[in-house]
Amino acid sequence: MPDHATSSDPAVQTQLDRFAQLSPGRDILGLERIAALMAALGNPHQKLPPVFHVAGTNGKGSTCAFLRAAIEASGLTAHVYTSPHLVRFNERIRLAGRLIDDNRLAPLLAEVLDHAEGLEVSFFEVTTAAAFLAFSRTPADAAIIEVGLGGRLDATNVIAAPAICGMASLGIDHEAFLLAPEAGIPPETEIDPLARIGWEKAGIAKSGVPLVTQSYPAKVNAVIADHAAHSGAVLHARKGDWDAAIYNGQIAYRDAKGTLKLPLPRMPGAHQADNAALAVAMLRHQSELAIPDAAYAAAMEWAHWPARLQRLGPGLLSACLPAGTEIWIDGGHNVDAGLALAGHFGPGETRLHLIMGMLAGKDPASIIAPLRRQLTSITVVPVPGHAYHSAHAFAESASGIPVSEATDIHAALTAFTPRRGEAVLIAGSLYLAGEVLRANDQVPD
């Protein structure tokens, strides 16, 4: 099943099983198929409330969480479309604040799949169509939509007139898709992979629509600015039209409308302040919704995004280790994620036992290298339902750090006893993080 999508509800599972019959079995970038499917469904993407469209490599899901929190703190409602799910497929579609329930999801998927026959659409395209169809039929004040992969050719980019677009942190990921040779690509992006990534993600820019971006290296900023100008978007770049910094234990934010002093986010990690600031900038540079200053402060406390530096709570898995042992999970699998993890735990402050499950196409060094000074051991586990790296693939990047293998997370946790001051970090894949949450009975809601 694509994206490891299963359901305990028989009616939903029946529809998920149909994906394998209709889908080519992999994501294929391009807007032709999603446009045809939208047309067959009556173009529901043209009947959405104001859309907040978010692209990026890391942080786009967290940015969506802060957007939702601020909108709801204003007394308004928001639909949210994100990917991938961690435990239940339903997590991808939130209707006016609540995850879609099985009784509504099953007939919705059936309707979309009925119209998808013969179009050779992908799993993500069908899922996107289902979300947009649900959003078009349920009242809400806003729709927050996370890009799946890239931006320019992502299925969510079928939306022609969002209220605002945003770009989170950029990094090298999904190279087979986003760095593939293609006619018409700007020459400067052919020699600078990050510039190409930025150009692809800036492809969500639309004429007359604000595009709010983080700050990137100069060449990347230039490529994005050129893309925005070519599309007619109104660019609002960090360190230009807006900026933010952590100062005296707060987020100090400023733009043309004035300044804000906001509490630091409850979500762990200094990088979450950047994601929160991007959400604030997006809300302050759009004109569809009125967001009071108090809502921004509330969003810092309310926002939650599972499996992103999340501390595991009480449950069957956490009971495998002595009481009080910190177990953290994070779906990070690239260099930016590794650097964020290293920044959170701090060199020498916390000794870590790393339990790692990583898809075969990813680089183990992206997580291990930034954390090297904190690591006490590495235990390699499978990523259920996916091709993954064995312990052998970790040997070079883990030089000097003991590496072992375990059959699953439970076996990994019971194989050692952390000492005082040591913690456990489970990282490398959102799919693995989902399995951890499922096993510990912490299903996102």
C-alpha cells in the first residue's frame, strides 16, 4: 500500500485497497492528472475558503500547525491538509478543526476513486483530491495546505488563487524528483542544488499573491526573487520586509505593521521559533482574515505537531526503560533535521542512545554527523513496510560509536539500560515515528 496507509475501519480499508489498482504505485510530479481529476469532480479546489499554501523542505508542517493555532485562537475555523500521516490516514485531512472521521472518509475516497479510473493518478493526487472535495463541502474560514513534494509540480499547486503562500526552511531532499535535469530550468540552478530546490518550491508563487519566505543563502534568495517577479507574486522576504529573532527569552518580530513580542513556542527546538515567525509573517501579510495580536501569543502555546522533537509519554514502549528516562522521537532524515536535533540537545549536555530507522534512499550521516558529540550508541531498526538501511550502511558515518541491530523498536529499547543523564532519541523516518506512536498508544488526534 502506498505510504503505508491502512485503516482499522473496513469501509475505509476497502477504498485504500483500491489505490493499488488505480495508482501507478509512485508519485509522479505534474499537474495534468490532478487537473483532470479536479475537473471530473466539479473543480472543488475552486470552492475553498482562503488558502494558506506552505512549501519547504523542513518546517512546513510545523508552520501549518502554528497557522492553525493562531487562526483558531482568533475564534475562526481552519481546514488543514498535511502529509504524510503517522498512524492513521485520517490525519491528513482536518475539517474545521477535527480529523475527518471514518464514516465521512470512506464515501469520500470512494467518490474520488470512482472518478479517477483511467487517469493513472498517484496516491498523493487522489488524497489531495479527497481533501479538496471535503473542504469544498464543509464551511470554514480558512484552508491550510501543505505542499507534498517540491512545489511547482506538486498536486496541491492546482490551486490558482491562494490567499497567501509561504516557504519554510530549504535543504537538499528528494533529489531524484527535484534535481532531475529538465529543459527550461534557470542555468544558475543547474550548478547549485539548493538554488534548484528553492526555484522548485517557489513555483507555488501566483500573480498578485503575497509570497512570504525565510532567509536563505544569497544565490537562493536571488533565484526565488526572480521566480516571484516572473510570476507576478508580491515577495515578502525575511530580513527585508519582515524579521524575527529570539531575544530575552521571547520572539521579537517586526514588519511594516509594527513589532510583536511573543513567548517562545511550547514545541521543543530553537528552530520552532523560525517556523512560528513564518506563520506570523504569513498571517500579517494577508488580507482575508483578521488576526488579533493576542492570537499570535496563544498560538505559541497551542501549536503541536507530532513526531517533531516529541517526548514520548507513558505507554507500553516507554515502560521498557527505567522511570524518568527521556525518550524523544523525531521524523528528521536530512542534514537540516540533524542540525536542529543537535541544536536542541546541545553538545555535551545530554548523552544520547540513538535508535535509527532510515529509508534506503536517505543518508545516515545527515543525522549522525551533527549528533556525533552527543552519541553513546546507535541501534539500527527496520522501517516497517519500506526498504531501509541495514547497520552496515551506518559503519562509515558512525566510526567510533558502537552500532548494533535490533528487530524492532521494542527489542531496541530493551537491549540496554540508559545511565543517569542519558536519553534515547528515535529518529530517521516519519514512518518509523508513526510506528512508535502506534506502539505507545499515542495516536495523533
